[in-house]
Amino acid sequence: MQGSPSARVRGGCLPRAVLLCLAALLVALWMTRNSHDAGEFIPAGMRYNIVLTDPVNGLERIAQSNVWNAWPDVKSREAVLQKLREDPGVPRWILNNLLTQRLYLAGDDVREFSDVLAITQMSRIGTMLERFLPYGSDVEKDHAGGLNLRHVPSSDIYYAVRGRVLILSKKRDVLIRALTLRGGDSLTEEAIDNLQREGAEDMRGTVQLAASDPLGDAFSSIAFAIRIDDDTAYAKCHAIIHDAARDRFGPLLNGAKPYALEQPLPGMIELSANFGKPLREVWASLGEALQISWLNAAQWQAWETMPADSAPTLAQTITSMIGPLGPSMRLTCAGFDVNEMFPVPVFVGTLRIPAEAVPSLAALPPPPAAANPWDSFARYNADKQLASIPLAGGPSLEPAAKIAGRDLVIGTSRVAVEKIASEKPPMAELPEQANLYLRLNPPQVVREGVTALRLFAEMDMLRGYDLQSFDEAAKGWETSAARVQEVVLIASGTDAALDVELRVMCNAPGASPKAESAP
Amino acid sequence: MTNREKSFRSNRIAVCCLALCLIASVRARAFEAGAAKVEITPPLETPLNGYGDRQGRGAIAVHDPVWARSLFISDGTTSVLLVNTDLCVINRELRDAVLKLAPAEVPKENIFLTATHTHSAQGGMSHLLVYRTVSGRFMPEVLESTAQKIAESMQSALASRKRATIGFDVTSQDNLTENRRVPGGPVDPQIGVIRVDDSDGNTIAIIGNMAAHPTTVEGADKFSISADYPGVFYNAIEAQSAPGCVAMFLNGAEGNQRPANPEKLSGWAHTEWVGNQLAAKVMEVASKITGVEAQLHVQRSTPELPRTIASSFVPATTDLATLEVDDLLLTFVPGEPCVEIGLELRRMAQARGYKAQLTVGLANDHLLYFVPRELYSTPSYECGMNMYGPAIDRWLYREFDALMSKGKPATSKPPAPESAAKIDIENGTGLKVQGSRYAIGYQRGAALADQLKEAYANKIVSRCEDGSWIPSSGMWTYAPSFLDLTPVALWRLSIGARPMLATLSNETLDTLEGIADGAGLPFDAVWLMQCAPTIAAGESIEALYQSPFCTMVAITGERAGSDQVLVGRNFDWIDAENPVVVDADPENGMRYVQVGFSWTAGAYTGMNEAGLAVAIERVESAGLPALNGPPIDMIMQEALMRDRSVAEVLTRLETVPHLRGYHVLIADAIPENARVVELGESRVTRVPSSGILLGANFPPTSVTDADYRYRRIDTLLRAKRSFESDALARIMSDKEPGRAAQQTILNAQTRHSVVMEPRFKRIHLAFPDENGKLGTPLTISLRKTTP
């Protein structure tokens, strides 16, 4: 049976079409071959290098996170969220092919990020799409001495493609520099490995700091990692202490290492610390590190030094009593006493008593014989085994101290000290080893603050508010704060570096805030 | 049964019914009474109320217990609970808590809560921060427990009620109380006594009433709980009475009264002496009282209080009440009235037909002190704590007058004065006001209300808000920046400014009160505005004034032409404010014209119907104005209202030695009679030379802007032998070519330009427009228009 001419033609065309397709496929494969590594275009020695993991999907997840609900400043929060949720104007499947697993960012301007260089590896489809993008769009060709740059005037971005690597920058010279790197000028493989190290972070990177940069006077570089999930934001950083700042941090961190920390006392702001040093040394070194003029060794020394020719002063007695205590220390702001003469924060803390330095509260110098019972002299109540100094007002303005088990309980409020001492300070340890643990309970902080401030609003004494406007504003603050469950900061240091972790845990919208979560 | 028998029988039934009804009626109207006391002593460590120097620290001992004592009385129609507590005050938190728990059988408005004002009982019951400085930390548990015990005493009194009689009388004392501010000053000699007996003649309650602070406890004992002398009084009365008798004490108009101490006793001995002496007096009277089944009558009102500069801390309305027991009137005052007010309330009551009147202070509310107007400028604690202005005494008289049921009210709220008439003048505001001094002020205040409120906001409130008038020392510096100290600062400033009212006449106070009421501002706000330039001068004169800030001149004799004396004056002021002229024609006194601004109640420039012309200018070299007396413009205002000649003004100035920092030009209708008084460290009075008297002399070489102005005016005056008023007005509007800033006679800061003719009692004035060009002059002829 003979075929018709048309069938013959079809029979002849099909193989040709297949061949053509195969040829086209081969060309496409050739054109989209992975001929370059992203690292080739990252200049070595850039001040910051950052890698974003799965940027397209990651950004979407981040934009949906409840963490943003906890951001107190509504305007700026909205601005950021708007940016995150902005429609890029490009279909998502295209973005997924243009920005694949990682996006590298590098640059020198750590303040404005004006010279940021973005590098990513496209998929083959993405590469092909980029090839056809200049046709029918506002992309202009920029020959650039044969470097074949592209310019997008509408967003003033320059980019170039090498193999499947897409390199972008706002600055043409930055892009040209990236494209003309010699072998030794690009980031080392080890550095790239470090950047790419597997992890669950959304963003990780390193920043080299100059002395004039924020924190530059203290740290020479900071490595960081950030992850934002549905209800949690997690940030961790490792900061290398600047050589010039070693003197400043040395006294605090010299020989330091992470220690087991005690569970803090319950309150709206809780702190537990252990620097491996007694309070006296922590006091002085903390002042040095934080550059607080009156927190220094000389001041402590002045307080503690006994005058040769007179009875010990109160300052001497207190400093010599508590100076050797530690190294485990806890301090908590339990809230505000809004019923006191004026609203006062209530601080209470514990200092671990070493076996060799058990303080004797009874050794406090007695008040002068002529002193009235209400005069502001330190007194020891033998029945209660409690030392206190009545100031003006009631018990929340009466600093006190009492020994409870292995700790000396101290506080600005006699009542709070008695309560903690009678309940016995918690003995459990936190799961993390570190030097400092700080936990904030934002709903409680705001609630207590609002109650205290309202007393002033009742008398028109709160700047910018009358009672009505304050009550309205306070509702907003409390609603915002209720979205955050807790903020936890954990820090530890060594001679040369400081490690800090920050966790922000939020409540899902509509969920009732958890009353208290154990640290 | 015959018809007659039937009729007789039905009549008998009717008579019986009527008799039964009458008996029932009499039975229902029987007078009943019951009394009870419940101890309200708080736990140790509770802060005690009354003395700020305790700094809120708690009690360390109980010297004697404190009590709530209640008396229930009912005439069958009206039931009353009279509660006497050994507390410093009945504050609103406590009142509300007690009334919530009070027995329902007695209407809330018939419950009278009073405090003896002991300074040694529990505080801790004030929620508002400002009161905690004296009453200590807020202790809701103490508030609740005290309220519960007071309510318990009320319940017990009610439960113990029985058929009773009540009687009253008064006696007097001359050695138990004294005026704590003025040695030998006014006291209330009266001791009031009320006795309540049951039908068997057993005494249910004896009440004493006297006006004196229970402040005999002193020194270390100030931290001991005590009822003070009322506690001794209770014990003495109850010891001398049948068991079950409850002694009660109602304090009187004790604002400036304290227990006397003629025997120079100290400590508790003094307390015992006062309490026992009072008890002896009361028992002496009580033993002679014969009780009756009296009629009770309660009147109550909740009026609006006068405006206060401390509105952030004290309420705008309060609770006033009276209780009438036949011919006895008890007047319940919600605070601490000074004795003068108590005595006047008594005079008013007696004039209305009451046999006796007892003022009961510290009742139902606590609005701090009430001082009579004549004490308002006294730098005393009572005056400082008087929150509602100098008219509070008349307010109390008027409000209590309305609550008396006997006789006819002698006072009533005067109708608002008529509106001021407008005077047409370019570039400013002119007002024609007349009537009483108050009416003159009111008309002015009402017509310029918006401007006055704006001036108050700009000159006083904003200076507190921006911190420029907040002290930079002491506790003020510890306040965190989120706190706005303005409410406290305004209150403290007003207290500080009140002594500057001293020596001013009642007429001036009337005018100031009128301005305040007309403008809807507190009195202290208007007065602070008058003091603002003086206060501001003390801190930064450069920012507010030029030196000197005016130009003024008198020409006399032949040089003044037919006038014989002419006064020219340009008033320079750094702030471009709306100039105001007020032509005031009081019903009693001289008519006068005063030129200034909306807020200036004093006279910077003015003339009266006697032809007395006054003008003042600030001269820095004469020193800083002092704050220990009225500002110069208020003194000149008094001169315009009362003085007719230069001699009288000179005499007046001798009575106010505190004045410094100003030159005053005065002239009258007597030919060549003009003077400039330089009020500096020493006083110099200058007279015209060659018919010219300049406000300030200028040195041979001009240094300041004023030197240029005065040199120019001197040159222009010497250029001609004789001037009429229009010629002088032209000189006052001179702008010397080539001179800058404030060096010309008429300059950018001139706010009014005036020529005064004392002989013809005419004043010509013009206000500049925003470009500094004077508007059409207005002439006011000062002849009296009202009889």
C-alpha cells in the first residue's frame, strides 16, 4: 500500500521536527549548562556576606509569621510587612526558577547596604526565561566592554548571567567588579562552605565591622543566623571581640566559660547570671564592659574600705558582706507596687553564699541610740532574721536582705524579700549553659506599666495623654504585648568572643496568652 | 334601735377610729434614737494621715484606740445617721465604700459622715497619688476594713434604737482653743452640746462640738495611733455617764484653730488636759439639757464648686448638707473652714431664726481648706491648701443659705452682669464697662474670654509644659521626662503668687474675680497672668523685655500750651498681642481708662476722671522686680481707682517698698505737676526740667535703644516752645530716619501710643497695625457718666 503524498510529507517532516526539537533541546541544555559557580563572583574581603536559604518560599513563610504581630511599632511593622507581602510582579513559578535554593548577598556598606551584590543560581528554565526576558520587556542591553550587562531602568538594577548564575547589583561598577574577578580575588571555598553550611536558618552571614560602625568599637566581626517560624523568631550571633576592646571586656570575660545557670525568680523581667566570679569582681568588670562610670572597682573599693578611726559605715558593711557572694546571681523585676506612695518597681534577687563567706546580717552597725524607729538606718530584726532600711513610704520602699538556704535574698521591697525567702528560691537549673539568661514577659511588663502610668494619667500628669486617650492607647499596647509570649536572651562569653541567642515566642492571633511558661 | 341611738353609735365608732388613728399617728412619729461605737484601730505599720513629715511611714504603737461612733435618730418621718470617726478626713474613697455598706433603712442622703481630724489615725485610704504624700501608701485592705467597721457601728446604732428625746445647748470657752496663725486672732468660743436620752432617762449619746485641730500629739509619739484629745473626751464623758452612753465629737470650723495650752503642758499631758477640759464643759451643759421629741429636717445639695487651678487634683462638685433638730442647725462643711467662715455661718443662721448653729467640718468629703477672702493672700498653709479661689467663703455662705429652711435667704447667686459695650478703635479692642467692680471685671472677662484663655495657655501653662517655669532643683529634677508636671506646677505657682495680692484693695479683688468669672477661668489663673511678667523677669529678662521697654514723657508749663501738663507714652512689648482699652465706670468710684492687653488687669497706662495720669516702664538697671508684693501695674490700677493727685500716688508708693525695677510717671490736673519715680534699690523722684520730664535720663553718648529714643524725644521737644496734644502725638509717632530696631520712638514693638491731657481729662490713644503704622486715634473724655 502506497501512502498518499501528504502522508509521505508528514512521514518525512516528523523525524525532522523531532530532530529539530532534539537540536533545540541540546542547544537549550548547552545554553543552560552550569558553567560557573556562584562563588566565583563573590569578591573576597567584602565587609558582609550573607546567604538566604530558599528565599522565595522562605520570604512567604516569614511574611505569614505571627512574630510580626509582636512588633510594637505599628507603622514600621506595616511597612516591613508590606515589603514582604508585596507582589513582585513576576509569577511565582518564574521567581522559583530565577531564585533557587540560595541567594548570596555581599557588600561593604554595612549602614545603608547601597552596594549590595546579589548572586543566585537559576534553574535551567530560569536561565532560558532570562534569555528571552530582554525581548518585549524594559530590559536594556549594556555592552560594558563585552561583559554584556543588562539594565532594568524601572528598578535601576544591573545584572548579568554567567552560565546559570544570576548576578545583580544596584551599582554598575560593583557588578563589573564581580564579573571581572580573578581566581584569587573571589571568596575562598572554605568561606563559601561556611556560608552554605547546612542549617534551618532563613539567613546566615558574617559582617566585618570597622571601628566607626555600630558595635564596631567592641567587635571586629559578627557571624549570625536568623530563623523566623510561625510563632518564633530565633537569632544567634557569635561576635569576635575587637583586639582594642579586649581591655574593656577582659575583666568580665577573662577565663570565662558557660556555666550552669539557676532558674530565675519569677517576675516580669527575670535574670540569672554566672560569670564564675564573685559579685565584687562582676560589679567592677561589668562597669568597665558597659562603660558605666560609677560601676568600677575604685568605687567598690571606696565603699568597702574601712576607715581606720571610725565604726564601719553602712556602705562598708553591705559591700563587704555581699562582695564575696556569687558567682551565681539572680535578679528579677517582680512588677510595680502601684499602691506605694508613688508607683515603684519591685526588684528582688539572690546571691549564692559561698561556704567561706557566709554573711552575718546581725553584724550590721546598729542605728544611733537617739534614732527613732522610723529613721532611715539599717536595722536587723532578730525575730525575722531580716535586715532592712526603711526609706519613705511603705514596705516597697524598704530595701531588705535575708538568708534563705544557700542564697542571700536581697530586694528593694521588704515584703518581696520575705516572700521569696519563705518560699525558698528555686533550686533547679536552666537547660542551657551560659553566663547570662534574661527573660521578658511582655504582656506582664505592659500590664504593670499601664497600671502604674494610669495613676499619673488620672491627674493629667502623663505627657501627651489625658485619662481617656491613655486608656485607649493602653488597650492597644496590651493587645500588642499579649501577642508575645516571652523574649529570652542567652549570652555567654570567652576571652575572645561573645555568643548571644535571642528567642521571641509569640501567640497565634486569637489565642489566649499563656499565663507563664517555665524558662 | 332608734335613729338617734344609731347615730350616736356610729359617732362613737367614728370617734374611736379617729382616736386610734391619732394614737397610731403619734406612735409613728415617735422620736427614736440609738448609738453605738466600733473600734477601727488599724494594724501596726499602717501609715497615719495628717503629717507630711511622716513620709508615709507606718504606725509603730497604739496609744489609744480609734473609733467609729454612730448615732441614729428618727422623728418618725426623717431618719438620720450621724457618724463620728476618729479619722483625719472623710475622703471620697472611704465615703463611697461606707455608703455601699450602710444600712438601707436610712436614705443615703441622710447619712452624715464626719471625721474628728485626728492626725494619728489610719491613712492609706487615698487612691489619688497626690494625697499619698501625706496619707501614705494606698492600702485597700485598710480602706475596706475601716469602711466595714464604720458600717457596723451604723448598723448597731440602728439596731439599738428606742424611744428617745433630744436636746441641745451651747456654752463658751476662752482657754481651750486659739488661732494658730495670728496670736490673739479670731477663735470660736462656742462649745455645742447635744444630748440624747431614752424614755427612761438613760443617756444614749452626748455630742460635743468645738473648733480645734486634734494635733496635740507630737515628737516621737506621732507614730502612735491615737484619737488625740477627742479620745480623752470620749473616755471622760462615758466615765461620767450611764453605761451604754456613747460620747461623740464633731469638730467645727477648725481650719486655723488649734488647742490652746495655757498650762504649757507637753506630750500626752496636753492631750489629756484639752480632752478633760472639753468633757467637763460639755458635761456641765449636758446635765442641764432637757430633751424633747424634736423634728428633724435634712437638706442636701451637690453644687458646682468655683473654678480651681488645681482641677487635676480636686473635684468640681461636692456634697453640702444641713441637719435641723428643731431650732438647732448643724452645717456640714466638706473640708476645713477657717474660724471666720464658721462664725459667719453662725451669724447667718441666727439671723434666719435658729436658736443655735454648729459648724461641722470635715464632713462627707474633703476639699482641703476654706479660707475667708481677707486671708487669701496670707502666706499660710491654710491659704495654700485653699483650692477654690478667694470667693469660696461667699460660695459657702450662699450655698448654705439656700439649705436653711427657716427665714428667708439673705444671699442668692447674683445674675451675670450685662455685656460690655464695644468702643470702635482701629487695630485693637475697646470696651466700655460699668457697674460694680465685679461687674466691670466680669464684662471685661466675658468680652475677652477667648483672648484671656489663649493668654493663660501661652503665658502660664505652656511655660510649665516646656519646663521653663519648673524648678530646676529639689524633687522636681527627679521626675522622669514622661511626666508632665504642669498640674503640680500651676498649683504651686498659684500658691506662690497669692501673697502678691497682699495690700490690694477689695475693689481690685472684685475686679479680678469678675474677670475670672467672665472669662471662665479660675481666679488663680487670672492672677498668675498679672504676675507673669514679674515672675518671668526673675529668670530671663532678656527673652521677654527690651530695656527699658517703653517711652514716656511729661511736658509741663508753657511748653504744654493750654494743657499745662501733657503726658505722652508709647508702650513697647516684645509679644505682638491684641491691644485693649477699657473705659471703666464703676458705680462707686472714679471712672478710669486703662490701656493694655486682654489679660492685663493692672494699669500700664491709664488715666482717671480726676485727671490722674499714670504710665510705667521697666528699667533693668533699677533691679529685678520683687515677688513679695503686688506687681507695679496692680498698684497703679489701685491708684487709678482711688487717687486723685500725684501726691496721693506718691504716698501710695511709700506703702509698697517691695517695688523695684520700674520707673513710674504720674501727672495730674495741677499745672506743672508731674513726677517720675525711679523704683530701684533706692528711690529717686524727678521733676520736670525746662518743662520736660523724661521717663528715663539718657547718657551723653547713646548706648541702648532707649537712649536713642529719649535723646530724640528730648531734641524734638526742645525744638519748639509750646505743644498741644496733637503735636505731642506726632512726636510719639516719630520714626527717626536711619535708626534701626527699637531705636525709634514709634517702633516695631510699640503696642499702644497714648497722649493724656490731665487738665481736660482726655486721653488720645492709637494702636498700631501689623506693619507698625498707628491707626486712627481714639479720644476718650473722662467725665463721669453714671450718678
